[in-house]
Amino acid sequence: MMPFPADRHLHIGAIIFPRIDQFDFTGPFEVLSRIPNSTLHIGWKDTSPVRDVKGLLLTPGQTLATMPPLDVLVVPGGAGQVDLMEDEPVLSFIREQASHAAIVFSVCTGALTVGAAGLLKGVKCTTHWASFDVLEHLGAIPTNQRVVIDGKFVSAAGVSSGIDGALRVAALLRGERAAQEIQLYMEYAPEPPFQSGTPETAPAEIVAAARAGYREITETRIALARRIASNSA
Amino acid sequence: MMPFPADRHLHIGAIIFPRIDQFDFTGPFEVLSRIPNSTLHIGWKDTSPVRDVKGLLLTPGQTLATMPPLDVLVVPGGAGQVDLMEDEPVLSFIREQASHAAIVFSVCTGALTVGAAGLLKGVKCTTHWASFDVLEHLGAIPTNQRVVIDGKFVSAAGVSSGIDGALRVAALLRGERAAQEIQLYMEYAPEPPFQSGTPETAPAEIVAAARAGYREITETRIALARRIASNSA
């Protein structure tokens, strides 16, 4: 896509929900709230604060029902994402906004929510490494990159990859220079102190322990994805 | 320092405040809330939500007065940090907690708040690139690295460097393996899409425009730092 004209005001909207992983949202917020001539909307079913999986309170600015038509829909993930996969009001909201949005941006397991809405069939995308095998059950084309762009769908892998994804989104919306200005403000020149950010690079025993810890929720997600696929077949 | 014994419960506390840069806090939160056998406290003068510089509401869990003695004190920055540099109740809180904490961790311009409390005299530290020249006026030794560790003082440079700093803090507290586990969960293997994260690497015209935009707040910070230094001389 070409960047929008500078004088076109952009509406960007993110869904937050109970047991979100806050960083799936706050990383992209840092970037997307700085896009020139734009408004960032934060919505959920009601305007009560929601608690992230580690306890941080995040407060919606409005309900999903009052969100304007969005140019960019942001769908974060986290453990609580499981409860959205058969939540028809949320899935309907995503479908409706996605029908006219220029970009649908999922972060982490937010991709599974977008997939549960039936939007990722035949679409290349990614998600958190521990949930990567769930994607195919939703009809998506799992693609092992940190950020995947396929048509209007931008997906970032796990948690912190939302920063990289959001900078890509910023460049799509307003051009590379706008994204570079935000990157400089954020001083985003990362220096991870360890090489443990992916299953390919982390110490093997850490990966094995993490996979074991995720087994139950991953199996839940696969079971949900299969049920959703069979219901929509 | 040596990591703490695994059975020693750790108290980590972060200050939030109006016009904080939310990412100075939420980046470290993502890491530090996952340190085994620890509690992360979020405090401000009262428990009303505070609004970050771009509008995100963050809610303190308690007041500064009810914070327990902390093992780690986290001091984020952002535009609103300027108002803390002569706020005696906040500075007293920082001094008192710092007197027994194992680690005082500043992110971005949070270093200027710690410096205003008189704690960085002769200490190597860093801050957001646009405020780097303020440090010397607080008696600190400005050190141009992404994360600087000098004794109990850990300082991270601008905004997103708080992630790298927090992973270093996690390793100091619980050992490298604990930090690596968190890094894998977060899938922190960054791939910035542009090389615009520091004044040394960003396009020159972007750096010049950014410096011009920061001039006023930087001059305010320098004037404050000079006044603080002359008052304490």
C-alpha cells in the first residue's frame, strides 16, 4: 500500500481484554500513538480497567460499540486471548472493522483471535513461537518471520516483536521517515544482553522447559481452532 | 553483585507519575513482573490513574507511603519527569528507598530524577540521548552506552533501552538463566526495520529536527539541574 496523504486523519484502534499480555499492546502503543495526524482508540466491551496477565491495569477509553471505523485495527494477544476465540461479539467487531480497515495488525497470539474470526484463511502470518502450530488449524499459512505482511494483514511474532511490527505499520501509513522519527525518539537500537529470544537461539533446556510449560494452553488453542474450523466448514 | 538466594522473596517497586512515557515503565514491567519469587509494586502519591504523555492511563497499585522496603527501585522518565526534579516528597522517597535497595534502576530521563535526588554524584550513568548533556550538571559521569551499571545504579538510555536494562537487572537478581527464560517468553530477538535508533545512526535531518523539537525541554532540564546543584553546594 501507499502511505496515506498527510492531511488524512487516521483512526487506529486497539482491543484490550482481561489477561492480555500488556506488552503486546504497550509496545505498539508507543509507536502508533506517535503517528502524525492520527487518533489511537483503546476499546473493550466496557470501560472498566482490565488486568493484564501479570496484574497491570489497563483502562479502555471507550467500548467496542463506540469505536469509529478504523484505518488500522490492532489485535494483541496473551493468555486471555483464548477466551476471545469463540466470543461472537468480539469476532463480529473484528470482522466488521477488518472489512474496511487498511491494515489489520495482530501481535503475538492476537493472530489466533483474527484467525478465529475467519480472516486468515490462505493468509501468510505468524504468532508467538509457542503457538505457531495453531495457525494451520485456522487455515492460515504459518510463516516463520518476525513480522509478516500479506495484503492488509500485518502479523508480528511473540510479544516484543510488536515493536518491529508497529514500526512497519507506521511506515506503511505515513512513510519511512515518519517511522524513523519515532524510532529515534524511542531510542530503539536494541542490544539484547543474551541470545535467548527465539527457540532457535535460546539454550535447549530453557526451550524444552518453556514448551512444557505452554503445553496445556497450546493444546487448548489447537482444540479451539479445530472446533472453529469444523463449525465453519 | 551475586544473585539472591532463590527462596528470598524480592520486592521490586516502580514509580509512575503524570506524563510519564509509558514505555519507560511497561517495557521493564514485562521483564521484572516475571522474576521468580518476587512482587512488583507500582506506586504514586495517590492511587488515581495517571495519564502517560500520549494518553495511556496507568493505575498505581498503592501510594509511595505504603511501599515496602524495596530490593529494586525502578524510576522511569518521560516529559512529566521535569515536575519531579524539585518535588521533595518524591525525592525523599527515592533517597530513602535507595539507601537500602540492592539496585536503583533508572530508565530514560528517570536518571535525571535520581540525579535530582542527589544520588548520582560521581556515578557513571546514561539517559535519553536528547538529555545526555543534563547529566553532568547533576554531578554524574555521562556514559554513552545503552545500559550502564555502576555499583547499585543501573541506568538505561532512552525509552526502549529499558527492556535491555531490565534483562540485565533480572540477571543480577536471579542469574542469567532466569533472564534468558523471560527473554524467550518475550521473543525478544529484535529486528528494527530501520537504522534510526540513535543520533549516530539516524538520518542527519531527522536528528536535527528532533534536537530542535527537544530544545525547550532540554533547556528546562539543564536549568533545573543547575539550580539543584547550586542549592546543594
